[in-house]
Amino acid sequence: MTDMRTAFIDTATALLDEDPRTALVLADISVSQFAQVGHRYPDRVLNVGIREQMMIGVAGGLALTGLRPIAHSYATFLVDRAYEQIKLDLDHQGVGAVLVSIGASYDGSAEGRTHQSPGDVALFDSLGDGWTVRVPGHADEVAALLRTAATTDDPIYLRLSEQGNAVAYPDASRLRVLRRGGTDAPVVVAVGPMLDPTLAATEGMDVTVAYTHTPRPFDTRGLRALANTDVVLVEPYLAGTSSAVVSRALADLPHRLLALGVGQTDLRRYGDPADHARWHGLDADGLRRSISAFLGSVGG
């Protein structure tokens, strides 16, 4: 099965062939995979070397000329390291780009903390409401999301992961209900690759499970239609990232919220992604313990 990174590379290559407005800016990551298309379009496929801040500055400059730049690297380099340039060279200038990351929160855990970026989506939230954030949960969701992004001039962040669900739901920009509970059932919202662990964790529970690959803008209308009293967020990045969005959406409705995601504490461990999922309570067993405790605490 094609992974998300390969789906991105194949789609970006096709876009460069199809649309002379498409440009690609790299900072040494995935350079070999784009070598052939780079030879065909040396003026639109640029590698700035290990200079991620420059990569964003170049993307901003290309956008000002009317091109549609795609910038790509590990999330920790693309977002964390280059945050000031995203803020100034894109956001402040009022131009858009498609920022495509790999590595997610802890896919690169074997490389240590330098390759971990659980706070990336929270950083985009600090820029205001202009950014669209896509977090696909399956490789087959990637191509359509990238193609849609390439047709606009909007600022878009596409967050790819090595983790994935068994089934793709390309139409999940809004909340898509995959398991419906009873009339008053709590709603559990799973973002991107957290869907399969969430479905496994809630097996046999009277809950409604909804999925989205687009946490920004969050489908607040869909949430209001589903939400009763209890809401559980399961996100593959920093726990609580979407809490404020959900709380504002439900401000006039009595509700309780449990926000699950990557913990803020630096574990100072290597391990593999499965280890980190378990340590952060984001595997099926950990999610089930947290959700069961939360739902069982009513009136406690």
C-alpha cells in the first residue's frame, strides 16, 4: 500500500507537470525523490539546502509573483524552526503556500526530540483563523487534499504521518459519523490517524464516533448537531489543541470535554512510534482507559 509521503511525492510531481503555476521548495528532505521533475523544471523546483527559514522566505517570494509554492520538510523543521518566517513571510505578507510536513508528532522518534513536533498545529492556531489544516488519516486521502490546495492561494498546512487508518475517507472535511450511539450518547471526535485506535478503544461503548481530516477550520456546525453533554477529542498532536475551538462552539450548551493527545511532558525517550503512542495513552488500550474513566465519572 502506498504511504502518505509517496502519495504526496507522486501528486506533487504530477502537479508540476500539469500546472506551470505550481512550484516546489525543498530543504534537502525528499530531494532525491524529486530529482527527475527538478531537472525538467529547474526554475520551479528549488532546493535551498538545510536552510528551512530560507525555504519559507523563498515560498513567500514565489507566492508574491503569482506562483503556488509547496514547501516540504519534517514538521519540526518546517513549522517549529521556521515559525517566524511563516508568521512574517507568509501570514504578515498576506500570501499563501502549501506547507507539507512529514514526521508528525513522533514518527521520527528514533532520531530523538529534534524530529518530534507535537505542537505544530497549535503554532498555526496562534496565527489566527486564516490557515487550513489537513491531517489525513490514510494515504488515499492525500492526493485529493493536495490537489485542492494547489488550486487556491490560501495558506494550507498538510500534516502527513507514517501512522494510518485501514480505510480512507476523502470526504471527511466535515465530521463524518462512522459509529452512531444512542440518542444521548457522548460524541468522540477522532482526527486523522487517530481514527482506528479510537474505534478499537470504543468498541462496545454507547458513543458516537465521528472522523475528520480537517481540524481547521473545525466543523463546529457538525459538532453542535452531534454533541449532547460529553465530548471527547482524540488528536494526534498536542492534547487540548482544539479545546478552545470546541468550547467556543458549545459555549451556550452545557457540556464536558475530555481532550486527548500528545502530552506536554518531554518523555526524553527514543523508542518507536508505537512506544510513544502507548506512553502518551494514544493506543487503543490507553484511549479506552481514559474515555471509560471520563464517561464513568458523571456525578462522581
